[in-house]
Amino acid sequence: MGLLGWALIFVIVAIIAAIFGFGGIATASAGIAKILFFVFLVLFIVMLILGLARR
């Protein structure tokens, strides 16, 4: 499972925790999801640039 998959899992966990009112769990899950999303985004951009540079 890629980083995007993990980010989506933590977003879903954060939403479910927010619905049930578990503030600490929701905050932690949302934070992890944000971090994983930005890591995935940076890796995507780097791989895109490297792929274009090989042409």
C-alpha cells in the first residue's frame, strides 16, 4: 500500500473519530494524514521531474 493509501486511511479514521467525538484521536489521525499527503505530493513531484528529465 502506497503513501496515498495510508493518508486516505488516516483521513477516514479522523472523520469517524470526529463524528463520535474523540477529539484527540481525530486530531492525531488528521495530522498524520496531512503529513503523509505532503510526503506523497513531494515524492510525486520529484518522480515527475526525474521522469521528464530522462526524456
